[in-house]
Amino acid sequence: MVKWFFSLLSVLSTLCLAGQLPSPALIPIPAEASYPPGSYLIGKELTVSIPEGIKNRSFLLEQLSTKFTRSAGITIQETREEVAVLRLRLVPAATLASREAYSLEISNNGIVISAAEEAGFFYALQTLWQLLPAEIEAPTAQPGKEWAVPFASIRDYPRFGWRGLMLDVARHFFTKEQVKDFIDHMAAYKYNRLHLHLTDDQGWRIEIKQLPRLTAIGAYRGERTGKWGEFGKQDPKEPKNYGGYYTQDDIRELLAYAADRQVAIVPEIDVPGHSMALLAAYPDLSCTPGTTYQVNGGDRFMHWPGGGKFYSTIDNNLCPANERVYALLDTIFTEIAALFPIEYIHMGGDETYKGFWEKSDALKGLMKRENLKDMHEVQSYFVKRVARIIASKGKKMMGWDEIMEGGLAPGAAVMSWQGDKGGIAASKLKHPVVMSPNSHTYVDLYQGDPLSEPPTYGMVRLKKTYAFDPVPAGADPTYILGGQANLWSERLYTTRHLEYMLWPRGWAVAEAVWSPVKRKDWNDFVRRTEAHFKRNDLAGINYSTSLYDPMVNVQYVQDTVVQVSLQTETDQLSLHYSFDEFPPDRFYPVYTAPIRFPPGASTLQVQSFRNGQPIGKRMILPLAELKKRIRK
């Protein structure tokens, strides 16, 4: 038996060294890692040593105790380093690649984590959790499980200092506890910036003590259920029973919670557009006197006819010619700056429809006094005034790439969302840039065929998100702070829907902003993603399996016959289909080439299979809907 065991061990060692055994499913993939054969089995008690010099040692101990006790039933016992199984060691910063760097060594001698600061220790623990069996994520005890971690030698550090997720809490409100859960989930993948979109037409979500009307009126609207954008207008007399806001004490609590998890919170107050909730409280601050405002409840007033053009049927902008606007913003930013430690305040600046400005006598007077040639220069005038207000509070201004229109304010940082163009231009002007292009990182867009997904718009498949590089060709990398995924919430009513849209695309962005480009590999990412599906199942976190669903292209052939082409994102899938109204199983035809609707057929059904088992969603594709996609 002993001889057989060592023979097997020798074979496994040879396979591992030859690269034939998969490495642990870590997301984001570490900068440097090797995995010798073998594993360390953790017993019922885990002895730990944490130096007194680690600032967050009590928090780390709490995290260790919670994680190991909850699902594994392993107790944590502090002891001396020379006898501890898990040893945390402070090392000089000069020995590591960055303040967030760490090393993790697992061998027969136990587990050793080395870092120079608390961030490195925290990120090392996130990696350790992923090395443990997936059951460590379960909220309840998992009896009978062996808690082994593979031998590993990891040297890890981030590619960028800004690794962000934006959560829109304005369109739909998420409670303080829900935001804490969001922070936990993002921190597990080494994100370190939570951008909170706190204000918009549909809600004002933060207490400003000197301006109580902002939340008393701006935080609430009539409740609606259904398809966003198709709701009827609110009756001014109907109950305003949907919404909420964060008190300043709530914000302080969230800031402390996030800081423990190495996350800084970036506040966004979106002006001059997207301001209907503010105008509901202070209607005299628009350029259209006499307008009756209420917080928007999801009825459509912004319209996008195509070609990048848009217009609004209601003036939802603050008026750049009204000095009371700047006085109010000074009050707001005074309180925001005092609350949030981060150096940046985001002022939005996007999607400002200027049609009502063009009709305003007050604006015409401003343009004449300030020698402003067009509406772009009017917006630039407003942005620069806001930048000076923010600077007077000791902060730096950040905004969406529309703040570049008419001239960029000195020192402003640009969050580039309209593709790469704005970020490239801003970097060449030597302005800080965070890349968040809607082409890759807008994780509220469709991730699979619209007939199989909850309604939204656009399309960003997982493979496209994984291709995201925060340093696009032509950009000056010196000024690229990092990248960010944006989760707008117009159509997100629940955290289950939120999670479905975010994961696994959020994992793809996490890898883009943490891992070296040379370490990225699409097929290996898919393998690791599937392992994290199991972890999410155990943790009760939702996710999408749309990566298994084919992309569908439709065209006419022979004038009236509809032909469908299917293409998969991932390998080793077979697509079975039917036209006979019965769900296809593995005995139905396999797609090998474009297929045509036979006469009389009204629906195509498609199911992905792997190794003879269904995977992903069954797609139901009515002929009438497919015909709408064909451009004649």
C-alpha cells in the first residue's frame, strides 16, 4: 500500500509539473504563482500568530474566526509565531511591489503570509479563502468536509491603484445593509473603490443637514413595478412611498465598514443634468421658470433617437446662469467633503440636454457677459465653477467624459465612459483618468440574447468584458489611474437582479484591473469562473450563466427565408435545436452550420450541452421576433 501511494504521488507530481493539472481557480489570477504537489490539512483548531504592529490585527482575527468557524467549525487560537500554523509577518515595504502586495506560502510547515501593510494581509486572506474548498463560503456548518489548502508559492500585487465598481443607488435605493453586502462581495475580488451614484432624476440619497428638503422631497417617489421607461407619469397627489436615503451617520458607518475591507467610497453628486430630484426640492434652480417638478418615477422623458443624439421633454438641468445654484452646491460639497476621506468628489457632468438652455434669456446674458461661444462652453463654465468649489474644500474633482466639452477644468480627473476616446484624450492632456467604457464595463447591459434575458439595452458579453484593458492604445499610461465597472440600476429592483448582472462580468473586470496582462487567458478564466459559480451557489449569491448561451445572428436568404447563425463564447459546447415546439434534448439535431426556418415553423429553440448534459438556459426564439432584427 505504501509503495502504491508513493507511486501515485510521483505520477501526480509529474502531471502537475508538466502543467496537466489545473491550477487553483483564483480570481483575479495572481501576478506570480506556482503550486507544488501536495496540500496542508487544517485540523479542528487553527493556531495563528499576528504581530502587534499590524494596524487592523483585531479585524483580521475577527475575519479568520468568522470564516473558519461558520462553515468549517474550526476554532482560531492565537499563539507564538514559532508554533503557529498560520503566521502573518510584517516585512519592509521595499521588499514588495506595492503597499497592497503580499506573499502567500503554503507547505508542510503551514501557512505564511507576508505583507508590509494591512491591505496586503487583507488581500492575502481573500486568496486563502479561494484556495480552501468552496464550502468555506457556506453560511452554515459543512460537516464531514476536509479543509485542505494546496501547497502554493504566491507573489501578488495589483496592476492599478483604482479598481472600482459603481453602484447606482439613486434610480433604485439599496439599504445600508445591502450596500455592506455589496462591499463584502467586491472586496473578495480585490476591488478597492466603491463609487456611489448618490443623486439622479429618480432620487437624492444622502442627507445634507443644511438642506433638508433634498431628502424630505427628493428621496421619495411613487412606487412602480414593471418595465422601466414605460410607466405612466405620477399623479402629484399619489403617495410618495418608494425610496430612502443615507443619513450622515449611515455614511460614516459605511465608510468605516468599507475601510476595514480596504475599500474607499467615492461620492457622486450628478450635476448639472440628472437633477430632477434636486429640482423637485428647489424648482427655481432650473433655467425654465414655472416648471412643476417631481422626482421621476421611471416614466420616459429622455429620448435617444440614435446617432449619439438625445433630447429631453423636461428641463432636468441646473441653470449655470443662476448664482443661487453655486451657493447651494457650495453647501452640498462642504458637507460631502467633510464626510468622505477620499481625495476625489465626482460631479457627474454627463448627458446634459442643452435645448432648454438655448431658449433661456438668463443663459444668453451669461454667454454675453462671459464671452461664451456655444453651449459646450456654457457647460465648461459650469464645470469649472464646480471644480473651484470642490477645490475650496480641499478635494479634487472627477467627472464623466462630457466634462471635457468646451475645455477641461484644471486638475480635473476624467472617468471615461463613452468608449476609449475621452480617456485617451484626457491622458494626453496629462489629466488623471479612470477607464470605464460602456463598450466593455457597463455591467447593466445585456449579457446574452435579449429574448433570454431581463429587459435592458445594449450588449456586453462576458468575453467582451474580459477583453477590457484600462490602458487603451494611444493613451498615456502615466495618467491612467485604473478601471471600473458600472452598474446602473434603472431596471434593478432587487439585489438578486443586481447580482445576476454583476457576476461573472464583475470577475472579468476585477482581473483586468488587478492581474498582469500576460497572465490573462480567456479559456482559463472560464474554467475559474465555473468554479466560482459553485462558490456563489453555496454563499447564496446570484450570477448569470449567459456565457453558455449562443450569440444569434439572423438574415434573409432567398428573399423571404430566415436563416439563423449561432456562435458560442466558450469551447466544448454542442448546440441542440428544434423547430417543432418541443424543448430540444441531446437526441435533437446538433448545430453545425447556419440553419433555416422550415415552412410553417414559428419558433426556434436552442439548448447548450456539455458532455451530454444541458448547461445554460433554454433559448426560445420566435420567428416574428427574429425578423425584427433583420436590416433590409
